Amino acid sequence: MTDTTPRGSSITLLGTGLIGMFYAQAVNGCRGRDRIRSVFSRSAERAQTFAGEWGIAHHTDDLETAIRHPETDMAIIGLPNQLHEECVRLAAEAGKGVLCTKPLGRTAAEAKRMLAMVEKAGVFHGYLEDLVYTPKTLKSIRSVQEGALGDILWVRSRETHPGPHSAWFWDIEQAGGGALIDMGCHTIEIVRNFVGKNNRPVEAMCWADTLVHPIDAEDHGVALIRFESGAVGQIEVSWAFRGGMDLRDEVAGTEGTIWLNHWLRTGFEMFTSGETGSYVAEKVESPSGWLFPVGDESKALGYTDMFQDMFEAAEKGREPMETFYDGYVVNAVLDACYKSAKSKQWEKIVLDDWRAEEPHPRVAPTVREVDGHVVIKEEVLPDGTTRRILKNKQTGHVTQVTLD
């Protein structure tokens, strides 16, 4: 009898920092049949230590050796931004599937080259944008797709914290920017999932500045992104927020609203004197006072569901929810944001490769007519009467009437 049980993915993990730790944790706890068989670190000592911690048979500080390991069929990139393109090139040349952490590239041009590499090689590829895979976000996206909120009008996504853990994030050449490229990539893709990925981002207006840290890159940014439908995305990022990590999303539609708070209000509240000094959750600044711990960080941050989608997509021959193409679109939006931050004006989002088959319909006003007037709004007042705001169809004059 033939064994038809899927054998799972055999993985080379590239990177042993914080993100590598989260990836290893999520892969091990995901489906039970996917295995990290080789790990790469730029430090031979760290590679050996990490392999011992996670029970990985092979470790190396040679990138090509890791990617071409004969017992692996997929590479997971968890390395600094300037190394992504080289890793993708090596994986594509080796015929290996490749999953890349966010942002895909430092610029849209870099991301587009990586997209071309994997598509030319015909290898499986996925964009590891974990924050669209949080359980709350996945359920919210389904609600929006099912029409619970009507037409989406406005999405706000916020990620702020006291700053990254590793030195390379703070180097503008290695990272490609500061807080915007580090966290704006998260918030942009969250916005895209809610307004619809076939809804073309048209232009961006951005403020970015360095307010706190002695670095060349920005440590703050706020941007507006206008979409083809007329919807607007608002993103907010900071590397100087005090009080931990603030992850929040708001979605407003013609028929409803969603508010999401992913981190600072988790439903788990605890007071402690801090005597033990134990770990609470990522980016928590103090081990004392009122704290908001997280039960399962890998699950809460989306890593578990993200890898489940990636591995199942690879097995079934379908695209995952997030692909390199999505990473390219995100980088194109970020390019426009950086340009706008310098020009102080709206900048066009340049997408040389836009793949939506048809234009996204524009949000249309709801029109209700009463006696030759268009109803703008109707509401019940505190005294129990109903007020109706009307616009005369012929003259455009706006009036109000009170109904008993």
C-alpha cells in the first residue's frame, strides 16, 4: 500500500537572531512534519549554538552551503535586508522554494528583481508578512471579504515600540531606511488586505523625521495612501514609543467598523513588583508594574498560521496568501512614501507590474430619495424625534426636517 501522507517541508533556516528564533518556534509547532535540517548564521559559533538549541542536524556560516544542502527543499530567509536578494538568487539557482521575511527588498527595484528570479526559476515563493496572519486579523479579513463592513472607506494601521533589537536595523545602508521600512511594510500590507489587493494604491503623502535617536534614518513616520476605490490607508510607525509595542488596526466601512488591539491589551493583565525580572513579551520595557503578557507569542504575532499557509500552499501547488508580488507592491508604496517625505507633497506610487485584471470599482454614495430630495442623513434625537437632512435635487440646497 502506497503511503500518501505528505512528507512536509525540509528547511534551511537563514538567520539565528530574534526572527530566526520565532521562525524556528513556529515551524516546530506548526504541523508536526516540517523540519529545519540546516541553519546558517554569519557567526559559526552562533550557528552551532542555535542548532543545538533547536535540534538541527546541520549548521554552517557559509550561505551557499546552507542553501544547497542536499536534504532541504526550501529556504527561509530571516537575515538583514541587504542580504535578501543574494539569498533569493542562490535559492532560485538551486531550485529551492524560498520564503522571505519582510520587507522583501530595500526598494521596489530590488524587490522586482527578486520576484523575477523566483518566477523565472519556477520555484515556490512566499512573503513572510506575519502580521496579516494573526488570528484576529485573519478573522477580520474574512469578515470584510464577506461584506460585513460594506465598502471599505478608511483603514488605519499602527505599529510603534522603543526600537529594534539588532544593530543592523539602525544602519540606513543595510536596512534601506528606518522605522518606515521596518514597520511600514507591516502596516501597508495590513491596509492592502482590508481594502482589497486588487485595489490599486495610487499615491502617497508621508511625513517622516528623526526625532529621538542619533541615526541617519527616520525613527518616526505617518503616511496616507490613496487607493483606486477612493479608500484611504493611514499608517503610523515609531521607534520611540514608550510602554512596549503598540499594534492596532482600525477598519471603517459603509456598513460597519472593526477595531483591533493586538499587543498592549491582550486580555491578560498582571501586576508584579518585578523582583524576578522575568521575560514578559516582546518589546516590553519593564518587568514591573501592570503588565500585559502574551500567552503564545508565535501564534499571536501570526507566525504559526503564516507557516501553515506557506507549507500547505507548497504541498498543494497553490499560491500562499502572501507572495513575492505582494512584497514588491509594498516596496513600491514605501518608495513613494520616502519620496513624499522629502518633497512634502503627494507622490505617485509607481507600479511597473500591476496584475489586477480589472480596475477596482470606486466607492459609490448611497442614494435615497424622498419627495424630490436626496436623503443625506437621518437620525433620532434625544427628544425622540427624527431629524432628516435633505438636499434638493434641482437646486442642491440643503435643508432639515423634523419628523414626529
